[in-house]
Amino acid sequence: MKHFTFGRNNGLRVSQLSLGAATFGNRWGYGADLETAAQIFDRYAAAGGTFIDTAASYQRGESEENLATLLAGRRDDFTLATKFAIGGADGSGVLQTGAGRGAMYRAVEGSLRRLGTDYIDLLWVHFPDGVTPVEETIRALDDLARAGKIRYAGFSNFPAWLTSRAATIAELRGTIPVAGVQFEYSLVERSADREVLPMAEALGIGAALWSPLGGGLLTGKYRRGESGRLTDWHRLVHTEDGGRKSATVDAVLAVSDELGVPPAQVAVAWLLERAQRSPTGVVPVIGPRTVRQLDDYLGALAVDLDDQTYVRLDQVSRIELGEPHDKLVAEGRLARGGDDEAMRVHPVPSA
């Protein structure tokens, strides 16, 4: 598996695919037991994967606890990311949640204990809380970095304006930079094309893309009546609406038949190609619950989408950017993200 720096403003090296560990446990009533998680982890590692993503809230702390077991004796071989801000095994009350200094310190100490490590490679603020000034969050992250408890920091599920403000404050004050952003992105969820992804690419911030299969929709399994998040977990899913999403699923299934590979591999291969066309580090976060699902994800690394197929999937899944984006793109003053001239501002024609 290839490695690259997670953005242009840091030296954090990550693998092409990040292993999301939200399913490592059963406390949610939906997930993988430790034996299955170990099989998934070992096979991912054998494929060259090194970027592990979890959260204090995943499986109510069991994900982090299981990772401590799986990382024993090989901690330094992996980039370990975890998240805080929405509570977890140490509590979900007003004092244990949010992006403030107190909640951050409590969460980090709890995660270090559960993970069985003395440092976190990448600490994500899971969600903004709408209360804490971003200046406080940035300073607290910097203090944790100076104390050696975290090495990099990022924002998950934040609006572009708030991330860019934080990145600017950090740059001006010489504190730890915003190394990455994490957000949902797939062929059926491309809202980040409006602001978040162009912001990350312009500022050189790494991007981690969660739910690359649209909650399983892009595999086509719900058309076959199979189970998944839609039926077993009832969370983080997309359903067909007869419009763009249905047309996108149709296109993925058609390409799957043409190439002779599973639909999941087509969907992830498109993201990997999108990453290749990005000027910053872009990494899909895969979340397998079984070894078979992991093999499907890993198989995408060998799928080669030619330009025609990539554009075909890109066009059928494109969203309306809205104003002023559509106007700027139509007039040739700004390219869409992922295009050959992505992020280049075109000169305004003279009157």
C-alpha cells in the first residue's frame, strides 16, 4: 500500500486506506468480536496499511480497548488516530463533552489509558460544540502536543469556515497546525465538494473520508434485500430516492459488471483515483465488520479506472454546487475539485 504525507503542512505519513475501528466491539449491539477484529487488523497490516482510526465513543470505549490488545508489541508500526468531544466510556455529561480544554484533557487521558499507549498520533475533535471558542481548542491541542501526549491534530465534521479560521489562527500564533479534516464523502454523498474539500486542498490540509460506500448503498446489497447498516444498525445510511443516488448506484453496478469486480471495489477505486487527482493527502476510511468486507476494500487497490470511467462516475454523481460556485465554474473562473486544474483561480476577463 502506498504512503504519503497527510497534507502539505505536516510530515505525518499515512497509508492509502485508513482502517476505521468503529466496529471493533459489540457494545453497540452491532460490530465484530475481538477475534474477528484481530483477523481484520492483521490482514490490513499485511497489505501495508498503517493508519488506524477510532474514537473514545466507538463501542463505548471497547474499540480503543480492543486496539490496545491488537497493537501490543507493535505500537510504533502504526499511525493511531482517535477522537473526543461527544463523550465515551468516561461519561457523556456536560463536563465530559465539547471541544473545551477540560473535556479535551479528560478525554485524552481516558483514551491513552484504554489504548495502552503514552501518545496519540492524531487527535481529532469529533464535532464542534457551538460553544467553545476555536482559539481555546487550538491552544489546548498545542499544549497537549508540547506535553508529548499527541503529535498532530485535526477537525472532524467541522464546517469549512470554522476549520479555515482555526488553521489561520494556528498559523499566525505558531501553534500546532490543523493537519487534517474528516468528513463523509462517497459517490452518493458529495456535499463536501462545495466547501470542505476545496478548502482542504487549498490550505494543504489532509482529508479523511468516512463512509466511502454510502452506508452500504453503493454495494447494491439493499436492492438484493441483504442486511447491513440500513437494517441492522439504522445509522449512517443513504437510501435511493429515484434521482441522482439511484442513477449513481446504476452506474456503479454497470461498471462493476464491465470490469468484473464487486461494486464496493468500484466505489472505493473512484475515491482512490480522486485522491490521486488531489493536491493534498486524501484517504478513504474503510470500516469493515468482516474479513470478507475488508478483502473487498483491499481489492480496490488493484482496480484501475481509466479516465473515461472515472469521468462517467464523476458526472453521474455530481451535485449542484449552488451559488456562487456554479456561476464561477460555468464562467471558467474556478475549476471543480478533482478536475485537472482543481483549485486554480482563473483570471477575471477584462471588460
